[in-house]
Amino acid sequence: MTRRPPAATLMAATGGGIMNIKTIIGTATLLALFISPALVAGDGTQNGQDEWTESIVAALAGPAQQATLISLGEAVAAAVRYNPGMQAASRDPQVARHGILEALSAFDPTISVDAGLDEQKVPTHNSLSGSELLEKNNRWGNLVVSKLMRSGANLDLNWNNQRSSTNSRFQGLVPQYSPSLEVGLEQPLLRDFGASQASTTVRLARNATLQAAAGFESRLATFVATVIEAYWGYVGAEAEVRVKRRSLNLARELVKMAEAKVKVGLLAPVAIREARAEAASRDEELISSEHQLELAARTLQYTVMMGAEGGHAPARLVPT
């Protein structure tokens, strides 16, 4: 008969009366299991202990997750789509392609604008200055366009605009404009001919993109092989469980046959012990096979990661 835990033990488990939700649920579950009529009425056999352990595990684990039937092709497609590692790896070629755009930016034209205003007021002591208080106003707006050509030449376009005015009587044109347009072309003949440095950077960026794409293909192939291995690993583990369970049933039948033959005197009593030892060994193998099946199921589940969006646990999968 199972003993109920003393009240002091339960009070210690609750932390002196200040209980959180998890502690309350756990304590209530264990208390319900201890005072269960089926446990109180147990006969103390191994089966009773197993049922008691399974009850605790089931109560703490919650309801079982509904399994989803899936084929091999569906498993591979879902794994490539939902697995976080493959989602991150698929971004590598895209990131590498941005390196090409960055390298090609060396050949993009650059535009710079310079605009300003300058005012000066200078007292003068010379009548030839044209005014006792000489005022000068300068305004300018310049545009510069530069571009590196594929041949390595530098093309520059300078458009300068300047406006100046003054109160001096000796300046005939007020305001005075000074526009100018300059075009320059500089072509290196030896060093950096053909924009070797920029072109080399572009080639390196393209090679890095090809390398990233090839690396992703290799990783994808390895991942698909992992999914296939996990899928057939589950199928093999499931078949192994069926074989071990059938083997255990046959061993138990041999125990019954040995008991019957011993009873009629056809075998020595030691035959019963041998048959029971063999059945226990088969039982141990079945437990190990079931554990391997659970590991295979978890491996397939967390490799495919189907339905894991939004922080949810992935769906439990069963091969069809």
C-alpha cells in the first residue's frame, strides 16, 4: 500500500505557503497520484510500479502531440522550407551578390555640388577704392561630375558659376558673372591601366558569389541527405521495434511451454528459469528499441521543423 506524504513535506514543496503556478500544479498532480484509489489498492507488483511511473510521466508531460503523416518527398521539401538553418544559409548567395554591386560602384559616377555666399564690408581710406565703405558680395554654385572608365581613365566635368557684386564706382559691370565649363580626361598608360585594381575587385566579388552559391548547394545536398537519413532511420527503428516485440511474444510463449513441460515432467525445472531469462533479455532489447525509435522520431521532428513558426514546437512526424 502506498504511503501518503506527510503534510510537512508538501508545505516544504510549496516554499512555505508562497506558491507559484508551476509549484501548485506539480504539487496537486503528485497529491492526486498519491491518493488515487487505484494506487492505494495496488498489489505492490512490478506492473503496479510501472503504472504508477507512467501516470506521473503522463501527468507532468501533458497531452500527447498529434502526429502528422508525411512522405519522403514532403519531408525533404518541408525541411528545406522550414528549417531555420537552411533559411539562414539560403541568404548567403544573396549577401555575396551585394559584394558585386559594391565592387561595381567604383565605376559609378560621383556628383558633388559646392554652393556658397560671401559678403564683405571693408572701410577704406583711399579714394581710388570707389567707396568709403567697400561692400563685396560673392555667390557661387559649382557642379563636379567624376567617373572612372573601364579603361582606367578618369573623366571629370566641372561646371563653375560665380556671381560677384560691389558698390565700387570703378567696376563697370554689376553684378558680374563668371561661368566656366571644364572637361578633363586622364588616361594612365602604365600604372592602373585598364582600372586593374577596380576590375580585380569586381572579379573577386564575382568569384565570392560563385563560391557562396556552390557552398549553399553543397550544404543543401548534405542537409537533404541528413533528412533522408533521419526519415529512413525512423522507418528502420519502427521496424526494429516490431521485430523486438514479436521476439518478446515468442519468448513469453516459450516460457509458457517450458512451464507446461516441467509440470508434466518433460523438462527440468531449470528450463523455466532459462526461458524467463531469455524473455527478460528480449524485454530489455524491446525497451532499448523503443528508446531508439523515440530518438529517431525526435531527430526527424527537429530536422524538418514543420510548423515551428511563431515559436511553436515543430510537429511530430510519422513516415507513411
